[in-house]
Amino acid sequence: RLDAALQDEVAASEGFLKQPAGKDFAFAGPSVKDKKFFGDGTGIGLRKDDSELKAAFDKALADMRKDGTYDKMAKKYFDFNVYGD
């Protein structure tokens, strides 16, 4: 018998694997990220017409990735590559 589920990594990790009920379960195999089935991935909602906010957000993320802040924070909270590359 096989107990398995296919779902978003963050939801699976935070909502099940890190909970008492998930103690005997783990991720198995590579992440499934085919755009055909899942689209471009996780996003953040911003107002479409607020290009200034989007540019500021994009710059902040790029700066965090460049100086290592993003990786440090991600490793603190996730046991997988949440960024997706």
C-alpha cells in the first residue's frame, strides 16, 4: 500500500509534514513544477497598474538574493528550495 499526495510544497511542508500527524511522512522524488499543469508558480498579488511598487518589490527581492539574505531566511523556514530554481 502506498500513502501519497501531490500538492504544493509549502502547503505540504507547513500544513502536514511539520505537524504531529506528518511525523512518519516525507517528500519523495523531485519537485513537480511543470508549467503545463501548475502555471508559473507562486506569486504575490500587486495592483496591476502600480508599476512603481512592482519595480521596488522586484529590486528588493533581487538585492536579497544577491547579498544572501533571501537564502538565509529561506533556510530558516523551509527545508526545500522555495524559490524554485
